[in-house]
Amino acid sequence: MFGQDRSEMRRTFQTAWEKARAGEDLDPTQRAIAEVVEAHPEYQALLTDSEAALDRDYTPEQGETNPFLHMGLHLALREQVGTDRPAGIRPLHARLASRLGDEHEAEHRMMECLGQALWEAQRNGRAPDEAAYLECLKAL
């Protein structure tokens, strides 16, 4: 969606947010990004300070969540739910959101499973295990 360059990906978030704040027309990707940023007021100021946002490293040792990773996982999950890929994720999301009464909180819980699946895939040098991912989601 954004390419492999970290700065380019972060600029994509900044541009979408700037355009949304200015009331400019957004393409579908920019609209999706702006919706995620809107749901995260804690990250909005970061996106207006371009140099700090583009250059900063977010490491586990700092004890902070990487805002770009966090928002990127929201986007990935929303794409998965929208396309029902892996098959069955849409109804799992609907049930969890209904049970919690909060779609955003449902996404946060589901993102834990997504992050785990991606981490394991990277660690093992293979594609994510969709069956294990769905089992994690079902356990929520």
C-alpha cells in the first residue's frame, strides 16, 4: 500500500491527515488513513510535525507504541474485514464489536492477533498462518 520506505509511508499518513484537516478531496486510501487518524487524537499532533514524525525511531525499549505501526495495523485489519480475507474475519469482527459495543476496541483486540501472526511469520520467514490467526481471533 505504501511501499518499503519508512519515510514515504509516514509522509502518506501526514499528507492524508493534512488534506483531511484542510477539507480537501481524498482518494480512498487517504480517506481510510484520515478515519484512522481521526480515531486516534493522541497521534494527530505528531502528524503535523513532519520532521520529528519522519525521523523518530520507536523501539520497545522506549516503552511507546509506534503510532505508524498501530495505525497501519488498523488499516490492514479494516481491509481484511472489508474483503473478508481471510475468510470468516468479517463475522468474527462483527460479533466482537457487538459484544464489546465498540468497533474501535474490537479492532484493538483483533490487532493483537494480527501482530502476533505477522511477528511469527517474520520470525519463521514464511507467510502468515491464516488458520492460527483465525483461531486467535475466535478466542477473543
